[in-house]
Amino acid sequence: MSAQRRGVALTPMETRYDIILRTAQLADELGYEAFALPEGWGLDSTLLLTEAASRTRRIKLVSGVLSVWGRTPGTLAMTAATLHRLSGGRFVLGLGPSTRALVEGFHDVGFIHPADKLREVTTKVRALLAGERALLDATPGARPLRLGQPAAPDLPIWLAAMGDRTVRVAAELADGWFPLFVARDQVADRVRTLRKVSGPSHSPSSPAR
């Protein structure tokens, strides 16, 4: 494992913001590649990543991950584009389908067809970041708007995926993959699955090493 491929990721249970920000700074100083901050039911990770952007110089800042149920595609695109600008292009948007307990017990949203939700939100966010008009489903008669700031078509999107269907979505749409709860000796098999779906030329890289 080389220093260039190392990253630091915290858990949603860590809510001491001073520790979180110091960890980001230390990882940056030590030459780590990425600092990933999750979001569960405590701190708003996007605010802390904004602060981390001002305290670091070169490390990638990753939302690892934001739930596709907790924010609209428009809000996710605005947040990602804003952090992209504030960090000088160092932000990586991590999205995931979360869990039934969190989606239903905290956001009060039915946890139905999570792979489809992951695909829908990722597609809509990527379209907005590319400078396209919003893809509207619930209000097709409305006038679709574009993101009101410079487009960021090259902003990486990494997807968290465990099951076969969500892994397939990651293979088709993502620039990177969070192999959550996958044992190290099973990663190679998952990567082969990704390549079968997407082909070697567009197989998403795994943030985990």
C-alpha cells in the first residue's frame, strides 16, 4: 500500500467537530489521498467538509456518503458544485442508498427500491453538474432549470453499494465505489462483477485499499 493511495474515513458516530477537522488537517499534512466524512443522524457533513476545505491544501474531500433520500437531486448538485469551487476542485461527491432504519426512522421516507432510487438521483445530479436542465418526473409540466453556478461536469461521483443491484448501478454510473461491508478477500470478485457490467474501460475505482 503506497501513501498516495491511503485515505481516512470516519464513522457517523464521531460527532466531535474539533476532532473531525483536526483529522482532516493531519491527513492532509501526512500526504494521505482522501478524507471521507459520512453523514447519518448527527452532524451535517457538508458544513464540516466546507470548513475542512479552508483548513487543508491538497487532500481530496469526500462525502462518504450522503443519502440519496435525505436531499433532492437539486440540493445535492448545488452542494457538490459549491464544495467543488470552495475546495479548488478537491471535492468528491459520495452517494449511497443508506439503510431502511435510517431512511424510515429518521427521514420518514419509505425505503422502496433503493437501487432504483440510487440510479435516479445519481443520473439527475450528474445531469445538473454537467450544465443540463433538471430532469423532472413528479412535475413534468414545470419549466426545468439549470444549476445557477458554473457547471462541474468532471466532479467525481462515488457510490456506496453492497447488493447485486446497487453494485450494478455503481458499475454503470459511478467514478468510484465504496465497497461497504465487503470483506477484503471478496473485493476481487466484486471488481470482476463491476467490469462485467461496465467493461474494463469504465470500471469504477474502489476508494478502499
